[in-house]
Amino acid sequence: MLRLLLWCGISIIAATTIAVTLTIRRVSSPLLRQFALQMGAWGVVFGAIGAIRWRTLSLRDLAGAARLERLVWLNVGLDAGYAAAGVMLAASAWLLARRLGPVGAGIGIVVQGMALLVIDLQLAAIVSR
């Protein structure tokens, strides 16, 4: 849970930094704007989920650990799906329309999906022992 909350904090800080830099320099970059939007939105949503889950954490018995393991593997599949959807968004936006905004959004989704995948795989390795 701490890794998830740390990643969410990094995502929000990165998004804010990009947005402030674009505003101060008066640069119009649809790619960076959409990337920052994705990073910030995912950071806020998963940060809220993590904060709520943090309050309900408890020691688990064997049945609870088995449920957690199944949930973590479900999340691994969802994370891989997020990353694949981001690749498809970025690739189709570039190949079909040559639009940088959706490419930036797709890259942001890929980054978030891959980071969540790594975090969940680390948890799965611990729980599956």
C-alpha cells in the first residue's frame, strides 16, 4: 500500500510540475498537457483508493490471504490491460490522425498501467509465498 501511495504522490507531483512549466513558459503542447492530465488523474484516483484501503488494512488469516492473492492477480491482469489500452490509444491517434493530444494521453496511461503492474507483481510475489 505504501508503494502505491508513493507512486500516486510522484504522479501528482509530476503532473503538477509539467502543467506549471507549460503555463509559465506559455508553451502549447497537447502531448504534454494530456500526459500531465493522465498522470494527475490516475494519481488522484488511485491515491484516494489507497488512502481508503489504508484505513481498513488488517492482518489476514489463510482464507483472507487467498482472497488477497486472487485480487492481486486480477489487478495484474487489469494493469496489463490498462497498458495495452494506452498503447492502442497512442498508436491509433498517431497512425490514423497524427494528433499529439491522444498520443500523450495514451503514453500517460501506459506509464500508469506499467507502474501499477510492477507494484502489483511485487505484492503478488510476497503474497504467493
